[in-house]
Amino acid sequence: MNSVFKRLTPAQILVLGFATVILAGAMLLSLPVSSATGQPTPFIDALFTSTSAVCVTGLVVVDTGTHYSLFGQLVILLLIQVGGLGFMTMATMFALIMGKRINLRERLIMQEAFNQLTIEGVVRLAKYVLMITFLIEGTAAVILGIRWSMDYGLARGFYFGLFHAVSAFNNAGFDLFGDFRSLTIYASDLTVNLVISGLIIVGGIGFSVIVDLYSRRSWRKFSLHTKVVLTTSVILVFFGMAALFLLEFNNDKTLAPLPMHGKLLASWFQSVTPRTAGFNTIDISAMRSATQFLIIILMFIGASPGSTGGGIKTTTFGTLISAVWAMIRGREDIELYERRVPKEIVYRSLTIASAALALVILVTMFLSITENADFLVVLFETTSAFGTVGLSLGITSKLTAFGKLAIAFTMYLGRLGPLTVAFALAQKQHKAIYRLPEEKLMVG
């Protein structure tokens, strides 16, 4: 077994590691003790829930707050934490506690997990990740616990605070309010909206960006990666907020009944949450088709590299837009913040976006055959699964067995694809010893 393990590449170890955690979680969630009724949960439903938790998505076929017992909910919470931080980060934490030295192979796996270009500083980054995660989650849990203790009592309120703080920071989107309501009862609540959206943003910008912000504290000193992540994220959030506000302002089933501050809060929150959290404060299924399609685009883009979120990533999107803009201006090089972006990054971004688009198209076509739902609803569900978002137009609990497996597989690929598969393939570069003659090709 050890010899087989040594032959595996870091990417393969991550793929198998996530699969192992998912299967272990599924077995625990299928036990009678995990169910509120004491009855065993069908394995396919437990597998779907475990995949959704480990892949920090939030799509559920059974209601988390009412179907699962306290034990089952704690299993889901643990799976979310392991899935969000990555099993290698958790393994590193236990190794450090036991005083074990992190060897070269483990550092290579951590490099792959954190989406870093070199192994330099990966152990230090893991320590920062753990420290930042527990500090932010702990602080948010206390704030939310105080708020919800007013509604549910002290013990239940602080338990809700802890669960939703972990779920939000890891961009998971699981909630305990029952009846698939998510946070709709708190659409105008300033504390809940700002804390949850703040956790989503911080968890979604990536740990390397957080460390960069903390250590350098100056825009001029920030890395190009940090600048692109922050710029793209701000543009997407405020563009999404403005578009949602305008499109849903007069919709009697979404924003219209809310006061002005409620409309602004809901527009802000629903612009943040597609970046891949899955919470919602207004009914997504009641939105106009144009708004739902806008959310699909935001979900496809997703969060940032090295974060707890999914999607093709903000830097991938920013690189492709910059490449198009450079072509329009007749520039050969892509220049961002007085830096030139290597062409291999453009090719890598194009590969990731193309592979993601192909996956979403294929799964959508498959679900259009197996599921009794409109095309936009199926596309929304598929994109939500790929982006590990967790938003749904209401068909998740009605999926067929084939549909559940397809969505679970999409969540799995969505969590691992941009971080491991495409990145690992891009790293395996073999420079040719000769170049073929060049010839023009008509395009466009």
C-alpha cells in the first residue's frame, strides 16, 4: 500500500483523498443515529449530502435542519470544515500538534492543495490558514450566537451561530432553519446579512490573498494575484448588486415587499452568495429569468484560487477578459498593474474555462433527458453544482437517482477540477525540440 501511495502524483492523492472523506461521511450519515427519526437514510441521499458537504456546495436532497439529528449535523459540520480547508490542511494540523516533521512529498501535496506555484512557505501558509480560519469562524460564531440567542435561546442560538459561521466561511451554504428556507426570514436583518456575507467574501478571496493583505498592508506592495482578485471581486459584487436591484425592484415575489434598506441588503447578499456560498435571503425560484441567468454567470465565475469556493475562479475570468481587451487594442502582451501576464497563464485560463463549460453543457444535456424540469432550471442546478454554490430553483429534492449521481459527480469535479486536474495538467510541460512551420488560419 505504501509503495502504491508513493507512485501517486499529488493531484491523484488529492482526488483519492477527497473521495475517501466523502465515502466515510456517507457511511456515517446513512446510520440511524444520524437521522432525527432514528431511521437509516438511503445511501444515495447520504452520499449526495456528504459530497455536497465535502465539496462545500450546500445542495441538499433532504432538509438538514429537520432530517438529521444533532450527531448527523455535527458530521456535516466536520465534513464542511475538512472540505473547505482541505484534508491535507487538517492532516498538517494534527501533524504539527504531534510534533511530526512535514516531509518533501507532503509539502508537494500541500502545494497542489493550496494551488501554489512553489513549495516554499506552504507549511507556514497552512499555519496561517488554520489560525485565520478558527479566529474568523470563532468571532463570527459569537456575533451570530448573540443575535440568534434572542430568537432561539442561548444554547440553540450559539449552536446555530457556530454551524452557520463554519458553513458561511467555507462557502458551503448549509443551514439549519428547516423547510429549505435558508436565510429568507432574515432578509432585512443587518447583523445576519453583513456577518454572513462578510464570511463568504473572506472565505472566497483565497488564503494567500488574506495573508498578503495582513503582511503587506499596502496596495503598492500587494502581489499581482492579490490585486486582480480584489479588483475582479469588487467589480463582480457591485455589478451583480446593481443588476439584481434593477431587475427585481418591482418583483412582488422578491424585492418589492421589502423596505428600501431591505432591498439594498437583499441585492447585496444575493450578489455575494453566488460566489459560491449558497445561502439566500429571497426566493431564487421567484426571480425573473434574466436575474436567474445573471446568477448562473456569477456562479460559473465563482470565487478565487486557493479559497474555500469553486467556479472557474476570478483570476481566470480576469485573465480572459484582459486577453480579449488586449486583442481588441491590438496589443500582443496582456498587461495588468504594470506587469505582463505570461501567455501560459492565458492558455491555462482558457483550458480551465473551456473544460468547465464543456462539463456544464454535458451534465445539463444529461439532466434535461433524465429530469422533468425546464432547461433554465436544469442549467441553474448544474452550474450551482459545478461552482460548488448550493443555490437551487427547487429541483434538488426531486432529482432522480441518476440526477443525484450526476449532480454529486459535478460537485466533486467542480471542487477538484480547477484546483487540481487542470492545474496539474498545465504543470506537465514538455518543451518540443523543434517547431513546425507557421501558417495562417481564418477565424471569426
